[in-house]
Amino acid sequence: MTDTWPDLPFAAWRDTCETLHRWTQIVGKVRMVSTPPVNHWWNVTLYVTARGLTTSPMPHGTRAFDIAFDFIDHRLRIDTSDGGQESFALGPMAVCDFYAEVMDRLRRLGIDVHIWTMPCEIADTVPFDQDREHAHYDRDHAQRFWRILVQADRVLKIFRARFIGKTSPVHFFWGSFDLAVTRFSGRRAPPMTYGAPNTAAWVMQEAYSHEVSSCGFWPGNGGYGRAAFYCYAYPEPPAFREAKLRSAGAFYDTGLKQFILPYDAVRQARDPDALLLGFLQETYVAAADLGGWDRKALERPA
């Protein structure tokens, strides 16, 4: 745990990533059914901690409980507000067995929840309770991923603090498996007409009901194959993709319709924080200026 920005080639941990993606969806869906809906689905996300990822407290009657991935001791922990605790080791385990273990541990604590077992935003997959294909867990790679999230979370929070308009928390979306923060212009957006695999269009319409500039970190799952920082705008302003960036290594990916800064460019930079913050700022400026945002009202004075 000595590298601040550890190396994480996607090919080396693809199997662990695909398994962990589904594990986080199981935990995230427990949060989704246990919390009141919040605009743009902010009630369903996970958060980076000093040891892993957490749901934050969720209500169950007058009690509260949380679920946390610990990527230092490699355990899943469930704690309740009345002192109850359950945990089990994270290791090579089929998704269906992880699902059964989580539900059993919740029931031991007197928490009975029911989730839709079909993974969201993942193509060509099977329900959690039937999935024996994804059963990989490499401790080193899972921990490296979390350590990158710790750094990305830190820098994204610095970037978030510069904006006084409506902005999301820095949070982890288990559907797309990325850490994100989103700024809003304050204006409504045209309804989004498409969804994602096993995700209805109305779900995406709620997420993108208002104009946004969104950025974050993504490990490259879903076929892209390499970790990257990204920025996109919805709706995308005319000429956004032609914006000239100064950040070394950044480019507009026409397939993703996003600006991309490869993670390796950040990891290998002389000053990773400066490169990443520069990328976040200039892509936001392109979206805001070309989209006609009232930047003076939305941004904190330097």
C-alpha cells in the first residue's frame, strides 16, 4: 500500500472486477429498497470510506443499519444501531453464494429485505441468485481499485467545493460501477429517450431530468478495457466535442460521447492532482460556456 496511484491494468483484474461489480449491486439494491427516493437516484449510491465502500445508515423501522465493504481486512460488515453485527470474509465466491450470504446475515439481524435480482446496466447477464460464473476475488486488485477510489474521491471533493450551485455528492454508482460528481445548470433537460441494459428509460430520465456536467472515475468495465477519468454533458452542447483541451493525454471519445483522461496519464504524471483538476475544470468550462450556464451565479469566487 505504498503507491498513492497504484497500477491497475484492466486485463489483470477483469474477472475480479466483474464479480465485484455484481456484489456492489446486491448491496446497492438493498440500499435502494431501504431508503426513500431522492432526486437523480442519490439515495441508492455507495460512498468511499477509509477502508472501502459503505451504504451509509439505512432505516429499518426505528432501527438503522449499514453495510460496508472492507478492502483492508477483506470482509463484508453489517452493523445495526442496536449493537448487532454480522460479517463474513471476502474471497473467491460465486455471486449467487454472496447474495445468499448477505440475505442470510441480514435475516439474522432481523432485517428482511427483497430486491430485484437482475443486475442493472450489465448486458447479457443472469440474476444474482443464479450466477455461478462470476466467482473471482483477487485481494490485491480489489484493494488497488479501492485505493484509486480514495484518491479520486479526494480530488473530486476539491473540485466539488468550487461550485455553489446544485451539485451531487461524490458517490459511487453501482450500476455503471463508477465514482462520480455532477454539477447542474438549474435548467430542465429534454427527456432522455434511451435506457441501459435491464434499466428502463424512465430511470434514466429521472437521473438526467436537468442539465448536467458530470465527471468521475471508471475502471473500464463494459468493454472499454482501461481505467479512465471522464467528463460529459447532458444535453451535449453544440461543438462540445471540438473543445480544445490542454490536459496532456485527454481526448474526446466518440463512442462514449465523453472526454476521457486515461488513468495511466494521471498515475504517471509529475503532479497527478494538478493534471486531474485541470481536466475536470476545463471540461466543465467547455460544457458551461457552450451550454450558456450562468457561471457567475454558480461558481465560488477564487
